[in-house]
Amino acid sequence: MTISLPNALPTTRPTGCPFDPPAELGRLRETEPVARMRYPDGHLGWVVTGHALARQILADPRFSSRGELRHVPIDVDRFKGKALPPVPRGMFIQMDPPEHTHYRRLLTGQFTVRRMNQLIPRIEQIAEEHLDAMARKGPPAELVHDYALAIPSLVICELLGVPYAERAVFHERTKLMLNLERGDEEVMAAFGEIMAYLGELIERKRAEPADDLLSGLVTGGELDHEELVSFALLLLTAGHETTANMLALGAFALLENPDQLKAFTGDPELVEPAVEELLRYLTITHFGLQRIALEDVEIAGIAIAKGECLQLHTPAANRDPAKFPHPDQLDLGRHASGHLAFGHGVHQCLGQQLARVEMRIGYRKLFQRFPTLRLAVPADEVPMRTKMGIYGVHSLPVTWES
Amino acid sequence: MRVEVDTDRCCGAGMCALTAPAVFDQDEQAGTVLLLTPEPVASEFAAVREAAQLCPAAAITVEESS
């Protein structure tokens, strides 16, 4: 049998377009939407690049999300020769039902469409304050620091009850933890620091509960200390790093597609479909998602053996022409619903409705306030996050006519 | 058209309430699906079919009347 990906998952994006998934995964989807892949630890598993197949596997309970069954798909020094650390209690994204269901249910009521819509005035205010500050300072600006990271960070801090003034503790450390080129010792130290900070924060909530999500979980009494810290870590990191990268990378993509940007700013009705299309087109989960077969399973005529790991490459799947015609075009007018940017199955992103609200407000307000916004450097000089678990830009220098 | 929901399967992603808000809502406390009308009007059919298709937990069943 030929092994289509003999070493690891490709992570660089050499086509010249910083928004496209690695080119070899696109080619693979045309010939072998389920292909053999050798993981760097020697494990012989699979990579799935077809949309329908990835979706089917994500919804199939015969495939597990359990962290201890995983294999690292990318070739980085940090993981070489090391067993994956055990999954902390409460880290429910790496668990299966019914354990996963029990934990997730404690949060689902906090992230409903209605609750997220109630946050709109406050999120608009946060966006406007940051745009005011950018305008006062005058061009140029660095969009990640001045806007894209600030909005979701402040929103998730307020929602959870994390003092925003303490954001440096988790901003710097989560960025370091997601950086695949950092050493294991450095990453584990950062992880230890962030866990210590969150542990102490939970104790503060216990002593003085306020009207916020973490206080509610602390006083609710369903979770012990270790579980509470896991919840806090999950919500805090998932809540700022992902949306921040969508906001900055999305703004970059719109600036690089002036006809689409013109349509976006000219038509308020386009905001909702535009966010779905940017989610599809950019799919920032850089390596996709992972599942492990709990039993022997046949998928699309291919026998997957129990224990084999599957890399469901959602960035490539969201460029499947069978689902989205002309997938490599950013087309804000298309109906992009059904994309896998938030995953699929019972693990589908819990915070997706918050992310949607933040993106709708974030893009709209940015281009309303700065209609002449443009890159301050050539596009190929924008530093891309190719060595990070969440794709995006490290920084985005922009300028405008003041 | 007749719609059924399974709150045990529901994972609270909210795609139904987002896609067909006239037919689906979410429980204020649990966040799980609430079916507002099991027999939606014809103008809602397309949105309901899409909501069922998008539901990540396959918690929505649509029975099309013949």
C-alpha cells in the first residue's frame, strides 16, 4: 500500500496564497479523500480531506475524542519521544459521551443564541472604544494588538469574570503554549503558571462570588477544584485565541479581495453570510480535528482498524468543490452554511454563537470606521502563523487616510 | 411537515435557533433545543430542513407529509 503522507501533516502554505490550506492536501482530496498518513511517532493512521467524509466521521460515535488515544500529527521537536500528558479532569473536549455530555451540559445554557445576542450592545461598545483609540493615535496601527485580540479577550474576560487587567498572564502564555517551535520545558512551565493563576482565581471566586460565569460554576457545586480550573482554561483560551485570529485573518482576506470588501461595506445584509464564508474560507484550525476508531469501521469502502487515528483536515474539507463550488474563491454572497469551521458532532464548538456575534460586529465596525483601511506592508511580508495550532497572522500592520 | 426533537441527543450548539428561530428556541437554563411548533407553516420548511441538516448531534427529525 502506498502511504500518501509519509512523514507528517504538512503545515506550510506554499501556493502563494496565505489563505489556502497546504496544496498537497487539496491534491489528495481529488484522488484519495481518505488517505494513509504516517504520524511522526510511527503510528500509521489516516488523513481525511473530503467534506462529506469528515462530517460523517465527526458525527459517528465509533470515533473517539479521548486525549489519551491521540497521536501528534505534526513533526515538531517538542513531542518527539514523549508520551502525551494525561487529560486533566474536566477537560471535556478530550472526552467521549457520557462523560463529555455531563460536563458540556453544565455550560450549554450559558452560550445560547439569545444570550449571545444580549451581549451585542456591550460588544459594539468594546469595538467602538478600540476603534476610537486607533483613530486618536492615528495611522498606522497593528490590527492584532489594537483590535482583533482586544475584543474577544475583553468579552470572554467579562463573561467569565476574569479581571481584564490580568490578561498578560494568559495572553502571553497561551500564545507560547500554542507555538509548536517552543521547547517542552518552556511550554510546561507556561502551562503550570496559567493553571496556578486560574487556581488562584477560582479561590477568589469561591471567597467572593460575583455575577459571572465562573462564579456560577464555583457556587453551583457540580465541579471540584481541578474540574473548575480545566473549565476556566478551556473557556478562556478557546474564547480569545480563535476569534482573535479570525478577526485579523478575515480583515486581511477582505483587504486582499477588494471587490468582496466593496460588496461587504455596501450591503449590511451581507454581514451574516460573509461571516460564514470567512469561516469556511479561512478555517483556522490549522491541523483540523482528530478522532480515533474505537472499533474496526468501514468508511467509503476503506477498512479503518480499531485504534487508528484519523486527521480530519477541516481546512481542506471546507475547500471541497463537491460541497462548495469554486471553493478557492472568497465569495461572500455564497451560502456557506454546512462548513466545518466549528467542527461537527457533539463536540461542535460551544462558543460558536459568541464567535459569530463578535465577528459580525468586529468586521462591520472596522470597515465602517476606516473605509480606506489598507495594509501598511506588502501582503507577502505579513507574518503568518504557520507554526501555531490556530492559523492566522502574528501581526497585521494597517494604515488609512486620516 | 412534522418536526420532532430529541433533547437527550442535543448538544446545545444552537444551530437550530440560529437557522429557524420561528420554529426552534433553546431552553433558558439547559440550553437544549425547544420545539416551538411541531407543525411549522410552509414558509418555514426550507429553514427547518436546513436546521435539521446542520444539527451537529442529529437531534432534529423532519417528517415530510406526502
